[in-house]
Amino acid sequence: MAAALFVLTIVSLICVGLVSPRWREVPMAVLAVASGVLMLEDRASDMPLTARVVMWAVVSSVYTGWQWHLRVTEVAT
């Protein structure tokens, strides 16, 4: 599972570099959703499901806040 998350992260970061800035959040959104699904489906993890859901929610909220900040500063300039 960790290898799948690592490969997914690398592919998403490459896609971020290849796409235009207007569509840059699409690969990162795919990464966020896919990593959340992989993390929730991970049966080998010792971490309780509640902790995994909370971690995914925190990471997703940080990502959403970052995207919101970028949109606000883009509109302001």
C-alpha cells in the first residue's frame, strides 16, 4: 500500500509540472482523493480507522485551504 501511495504521489507531482497553471489543482485533487481511498482501504495498517479518517480530513483541509489561498491571491493580483 505504501508503494502505491508513493507511485501515486510521484505521478501526480509530475502531472503538476506538465499541466498549465489553470488546471494544476486537478492532479493534486486526484492525489488527495485516491490517497484517501487507499488509506481507508488499507487492511494491513495498525492505525485505527478513525485515526486514518481524521488524518485524511486534516490533510484534505490543509490542501483545500492552500488552494483557496492561491485562488484569492490570484484574483487579487
